Amino acid sequence: MTHSPRTIAPVLVADDDTDDCLIAMEAWEENGLGNDLRFVQDGVELMDYLYHRGQYVDLSRSPRPGLILLDLSMPKKTGMEALAEIKADPTLCDIPVVVLSTSNAPSDASRASSLGALAFVTKPGTFCEYLSVMRDLSQTWLEMRIPRKGHHAPLTTLC
């Protein structure tokens, strides 16, 4: 059976909160979701990963992600700044980005949508809720069609 690249590509989580990263990883693994999770801690490191700079120069250790889960509140470069840079770059703009943030502000959701995020999800408060969000996110992501370059899918809420 041949797998599409989207089903085997890693999921890149950009989040500076170690606890949130651990919870996301545990929820992902508990759901038995097959894609590897990779983690970066700030917006600069995210862009280094995507552009294969510094510690991410080895393409075999930093493969192109099939999905980016992006926190908004990160040091060095915010999630919004990183999202704008990703979606402005023709070589990166087709990577689906889902904002996964503690924010529940409609203005953040609106801005993320206008920058090209596929979805805006407020981080869950419990592990049980995290399990549900990760399962729903994976199912939606695995089934969605990635828009062609320059075209963005409408913003949806997954939880």
C-alpha cells in the first residue's frame, strides 16, 4: 500500500511551553496517531527548521512537515510573525498551519485566518480534552485537501 506524503510527514509543534509540548505528545501517542512529532521552542527556531539553517541543516533530521501546530506566544518571534513569514514564502506557503494557543480572543483568530492559518484552536484545559482535540485535529488534517499555493482554506474551529 502506498502512503501519501501527508500521512507520513512529521507534525512540527512550535511551542515554548514544555508542559504543553509533553501533553501534546502524550495525547498524540495515546491516540495512536502515526506521524512523528517534532518540536521547536520559538519562532526563530521554527524558521531555522523550515529553512534548514543551523542545527536543522541536515534534511534527514529536519524533514518538511506535513502540518505545523503553532503557538502564538513565543519568544524571539511570535507565532503571528512566523505565520506571516511562512505564508509569504512560495516554498513554504503550502504547509498547513493550525494555531494551537491559549488565546481565545476573536481578534487573534481573525488575524490568524487572514494570515493563512487553516484553523485556530484554543488549548484544552484537561488531558481528556487534549486527547479529543488531537484526535479531531489528526482526523481533519489527514482527510483535508491542502489548498493550492496562494489559496487558503477557510478558518475552522476544531474543538
